[in-house]
Amino acid sequence: MEADRLNSPHTSAIILDVLGHQLHFSQDPNSKHLGTTVWDASMVLVKYLEKNCRKGKFCPSKLKGKRVVELGAGCGVAGFGMSLLGCDVISTDQTEVLPLLMRNVERNTSRIMQKNPDTVPVGSINVAELDWGNEDHIKAIDPPFDFIIGTDVVYAEHLLEPLLQTILALSGPKTSILIGYEVRSTSVHEQMLLMWKKNFVVKTVPRAKMDSNYQHPSIQLFIMSLKPTERCKTIQEMDQQVEEIENGESSQEKDQDDVGSSGVHEVDNDKDGVKSDLLVGLQSGQLSEWEARRYGSMAARLLRDVKIP
């Protein structure tokens, strides 16, 4: 592909071969909403997935059953790519776009099933409303996700902060973020990269990794992950303490000869610390299920060592 476009704004549908399936995506370029057009970046991303699915991060054996949320899904192209690789995808957008998105999901799912009636679908794709920053919408789709994907979601300065906060709210410690977009504004592009690099480890996908026919000089793909934070460090320290207790190497046991009869008191202090941290997490609404399990595990082991006089 040279400087010409992948999609013509004058067509009502795009036909795209993806992973052995011919997919039809309806679009409405004349509507007042940007999400009803199949933008070029979505095709670049889905063909990148196709090219790199034989080994590595995006091979079906590693993606099977992984949970994916697609932000600003529009016509749903990128989400279908992940579902065909074995993921369980939730494609999201604003309410005005959902009828077209749902139609594309239903039609393509039906086409795939009719073509291969005896095969079990490798993944799934569902549709949900998500306005960036809307806590109820975010909670309803049950984060965190293994992958967050989006194409052409960056085009205006006022959307950068809500997009960032939504990505953070949907992320867990091991979430991978895959973003494809076309640079339309240098200032928005620079501000976006600055914001992302403060919060994520950002890797740019080289053009050599993209499909040779589906790439464009102005379209970039980014793979990102959360930067380690003080919160993550605290979790890691907590895991280490649990491991020490399980191995009988806790500081209480190491200092047992010096503590004497105050040993129970020292353990109680640790127990109170766990309880305090747990309460803080619950009150702030920021305690994930995984963290709750880690706190519970630590507390159980501490309590196991308490000797009632």
C-alpha cells in the first residue's frame, strides 16, 4: 500500500479477508458520528494480528480464552481479529454506534457459523456501551482484561485524559494494550505520547512487522503495558512476606529468641497491619479480587502462627 487509502468513504460496506474468513463490515460514512466508518488503522491492526499469529504473543494457543475489551470499536474490525484468534471480546462504543456495531457482529458471526457449521467458534465477541470515564459502564464489563485494544481512538485533545483514565480502570498488572491510529495532528500526537510514556512502557511496532499491503506512512501501532507503580511494589513486597511465612523465614521467627513472651504481640501487630491495609483498600474501592486473595492468604498464615495463651 502506498499513500492511497485502504477504505473509500463512498462505499456502504468493506469486505476484508481475515484469518481465512471473508468478513463484511457495514459502514455509514455520511452519518454524523465518526464511529460508523471503517477507518484504515483498524484494517492495519487486524492484518498485523494475522501476520504475527503463527508464533509469539498473538498465536492462538496463547490467546485462547483471554479477555479482550475493544475501545471505540466503531464497526468492530479489530475486535473480530482478536475473537478469531481465540479471545473472548467485548466490543464497546457510544450508544449511537451500537446498532451498526451489533449488526456487524451478528452478520459476521452468522457467516462464520454457516461456512463452518461443524466447528466450534474459537472465540466470542459481544457488544457493550462504554462512554470513557463512565464508572458504571466500566464496572458492568467486569475489568481487568488481558488485552485492551483500540484503533483511531486518538483524534482530539479533549479525549486524551478520559481515554487514559478508562484504560487504567480496565487494566490489571499483566494487561497488554494494543493501539493503532493515524496521526492527524502533530500536537495531539506529541501530547498523547507524553501522557502514555508517563504511565506505560510504550513499544512502537516497526513497519516490517505489519502486513506489506496493509500499512500506511501515517498509521502507527503501539503495544503498551503498565509501568510498575508503588502500588505494584507493595503487592510484590506482600507476596514476598507471604512466601517468607510459608517457608518459616518470617522476621518474627528469625527474632523469636529475642522476643520471648511478646511473640504473640508482634504477630498481632502484623495481623492488624493486614487488616488496616485491607480496610483501606475496601473503603477506596481499589482492592482487586487478586489483591484480596493475597491479603487473605497473608492474614491466614499470620493467624495460623498465633498461639492463644
